[in-house]
Amino acid sequence: MEPLGATTVFLVICVSCLLFFSAWRKMSGSGKLPPGPVAFPIIGNTLQLNTRNLPQSIHELSAKYGPVFTIYLGSLRVVVLYGQEAVKEALIDQGDEFSGRGKLALADKLAKGTGIIFSNGERWKQLRRFALTTLRNFGMGKKSVEERIQEEAHFLVERLRNTHERPFDPTIPLTHAVSNIICSIVFGDRFDYDDQKFLTLIKLTEDNNELLRSLLGQLYNFFPTLMDHIPGPHQELLKNSEELRIFVLERVKMHKESLDLSCPRDFIDAFLIKMEQEQQNGQSEFNTENLLRSTLDLFLAGTGTSSTTLRHGLLILLKYPDIEEKVHEEIDRVIGRSRSPCMADRSQMPYTDAVIHEIQRFVNLVPMGVPHAVTRDTHFRQYVIPKGTTIFPALQSVLGDSREFPKPEQFNPGHFLDENGAFKKSDFFIPFSAGKRICVGEGLARMEIFLILTMILQNFTLKSPIDPKDIDITPLPSVVVSSPKPFQLCVLPR
């Protein structure tokens, strides 16, 4: 092989210098960006981060750079907010500036800026406002949705009873039950647990969740252009997402054929009616693409987070049978066994309420939060964050703050109880995030977790096939959603 010519060497040096200068300019931000580790051209800080456990890397970096610092995921600049003060100051005190949705390459590719979760600007404001109003009109926080949850919880209890005290993995029954609740709200009806379309829908959702949590899925967000051309399981995400989209499109066509403008049955009907009302508005955000994506956003978010939280909860109660027994005692005293639990019971059940809050705090379901972005050049503390910069509000740092929750790495319902045993609220409890981008389905999720968990414990005693001392309740690390390690349990009728 001939040696490289002088011209080639010169060009390589020039390109390298340009790349380094570009990265340096991004990193320096005219000297006003928050500090952070030195980023390399193209790859950013990827080699300095544990991509399999990014939350741990973020925790370590915060010890060195403080509560506000900058990292680069590939070429994507990210400002991390670590600790209750920084998160509150940004998301609440400067809520408008931090109300954008941050960039996630996979989300951009799948949602294309449509729907509720990954949209921005006026589109996001209109779709979010509509979703909140519609969910409220269909009973969010009211009895109609409560009855739907109670009905589904009864189906779940019967399904658990049919395990006949044998060990089983609770993932599928919990996922089916929670998914059916959001299905009844967005599609108008629940599915039979053996319905093939429903089972396909759930499998596609579960497969995509696994792919998003995988190393290749996370690397896609760092290097989307490169990963687009690399074969692998991450490519299945696009195929699965298109199948989910086709399913929703079929439901929309069915709704159009039987739509009664004076009597909306569910979210899809309400959206179609809004589309009809805005036909003459050429700038309307109420169109078919936003309907499909908004419906999928509600379905996917409504299926995954609550069912995963409930799985975490069952595993934790298996680990601590003494805590489960105290919940049993409170259920028997307040509700008894002859009627279904209802939301009005929660105020009379401080210990159960504290256990549920501690489950959500401990499992740290979305440790880095869903990414935000600044909507304009933003002065924050002594820094200037350029418009469009992605923001990671590290919820893990708030839920695990030792000043508010002594020994936060330990599961302790006492974190939410005062000296008299009454329930104690905490400003550090933000599993659904905070500010203008707080989870749309927070009210629904709170109802689901309380009613389903309470009804399971009203009817059953949980039993682990292994010694409770050997149960590991440490969540599997993930940037997306923290899952419990796989486990089985038995349910014994009470």
C-alpha cells in the first residue's frame, strides 16, 4: 500500500480540526452553558457514560459538576437538572421556558411531531388541552371511570383466582387489565382477554417497550443516522409501530361509520366531532394524523406505566409480608370484604396510601423524566441555555433525596406518614413529573394503582415461591421505564 499523500493528510487534519472546533463551540456556548465533561466530536460523551445504566452515570456526574450540567449524547446537547431545587426552579418557576418537548430520535421518527406527548408549540397546547377536557368529560376523577376500573379489577381478580394458588408471572394479567381500562376510554369498549386482536396489540406494545429499553434502542437516540443503516432488532420498532397505527386507523374508520355528533362514546368520537367543527379552519391541529398519534399516545402511556408500577408493588409486598399484613388489616377495617374498594376509601387508609406512594417513589419509574426542551434562549441561574436544547429533569434525584426521604435506597412507607400515622404529603413526590408537561393521565393512573392493588389485597394473600429474603426488588436500570426483575408469585384466597 502506498503511503498517504501530503494532500490527504492535510485534508484529514483539517476535517478533524473542524469537527473538534464544532464540538468545542457547542460545548462552550460562548462560555455560558452549564459545565460538564469534555465532549468528543461526533460521539459526544458516549464513551464516558454507562449507556446500560445512564441514571447511575448522571448521578456520578452531578457529584462532580453540580445540580446543572451539560452532556452530549452523540451530537445532541443535553442539560441535566439534578435535585429538587433545580427541577422545581426550571419546570415550575420557569415553566413556560422549559415547556418544550426534548429531542429523542426514535420518538421523532415514530411520532413525527404529532400527538400529545412529542409535539410542541401551539399543536401541543391545543391537543393537550383537548385531551384533558375530554378525559375529564368521560369521567377522569369522576365515578364513571372509577366504575370502569372497578369492573376491570373484578375481571382481574377472577383471572387470578383461576391460577388455583399455583406460581405465575403477573405481567400479562396486569397488563391486560390496565390496558383494557384505557381501551374503554379511547376505543369505547374493553376487550375479552382472549381476543386475538387485543393480544396482538399488547404483544406489539410489549415488544416495542423491550426494544426501547435495549442497548441498540438507546444507541439509536445517540446516533440515529448511523443506526438507520445498521440491521438489528431496533428496526422492528418501526414495523411494530406501523402495525399499531393501522389498528388505530381501523378503529377510527369504524367510529366514523357509526358516529353520532350529539353523543360521543369515547376519545375517538370526541376528536372526530372536533374535526367536524373545525373543517373550515385551514390551520386546525385536529386532523387524522394527530388523532391517530394522540390515541396511540394515550393507549401506550395508559397501558405501560400503571401495569409496571403494579408489578413493582406486588414484588415489594412479596419481599415484605409484614407490610402486606398491615395493608390487609387496614382494608378489613375500612372496606371489609363484601364491597369493592372505592376512591372515597383512600382518605381513610393512610397506611395503604403511604405504601402506594412509597412504591412509586422507590421504583423511580421514569428516572430521567421524559425529555423537555427550552422554548427560547433561557437564562437559568448563572447560565444561558440556547433555544431548543434538550433538558433531562432527573426525577430520580428528587424521589431519592435523602433530606426528604431518610435512607432513600430502602423501602419505607414511613416516608409518607407523620408521627401520628396520618398520611404526609411531600413536594418531592413527582413520579409524574411537574409543571406544564406533567403527565396527562396522572389522575387516571393514581385511581388505577389504588383500586387495583387494594382489590387484589382485599381478595388474596400474596406468597412467594422463594424465600422473601432472597427477593431482589432493585429495579432494572433504564432511561425509559424501570422494570422489576422477572418474578412469580402465588395468590391465596383470603
